[in-house]
Amino acid sequence: MTRKLLLILLPFWLLISCKKELPKIQPQTFFKEVITPDDIKTITPEEAKTYHKDLKRKYEYRTGTSGNYEYNYEVSGVNQEGDSVSGVINIKGKYGAGKIINKDKSSADIYVEWMDYGKLKGRDKKGNSYKLKVN
């Protein structure tokens, strides 16, 4: 009886022990998972290799490879009080971040999200909300 049980369990044990863990694919090093307001900066040498400017599109420039682009836009809009604001943001996918300038010439870090074609909503670290559009 023990011998039969051993013959049944041995192949099962061999199958389980032969599993190999698949290597994890590392993303490209110059892309961050989350875009922060500090990403509004000069282009790094690595990003310069994929820099693309297209005057027919609304974005100022983009960097990256197909399916992994990061876009830079000039935006304008209003804050929650209805005052005009303008600034520059970077977007990767649906979310991004940047810096905006208020009517009193003070700047604020802002996190944004696409709402519709050319329209974004944003929020700064103080909790103020913004309605923005791409220029």
C-alpha cells in the first residue's frame, strides 16, 4: 500500500518542484510610474534620444517609445474661485503633474487627470481644484 502511494505522489512532487519563477520585466529606467510636479525639467540625455516635437499636435513635445510616451502641454483654465491660471504639465497615460501660475504670480504644484479631449481637472497639494484645457 505504501509503495503504491509513493508511486502516485512521486510524479506529483516532481511536477511541483520543477516550477521555475519567471523573470520580471523591468520598465525603461527613464520612465517613472507616477509623474510628479518635479518632472517639469530639462530633458535628460536618455530622453533626448526619443524627443519628438510635432507642430500639428497640441502637445509641446513627447519623449519615450511607442506605448510608453510622456507628453508635455501648456494649459490654461480657472481655479475653484474662478481666477485664471496657466502652466505646463507632463502627462503619461491618463494622469500627470506640473506647475501652474495663479493670478497673483505664485506657482503651485498640481496633479492632473484627463476628463475629455483637451480638458483636464487638477488638484494641488492644498486641495484646491482646477479646470484646465490644453492650449
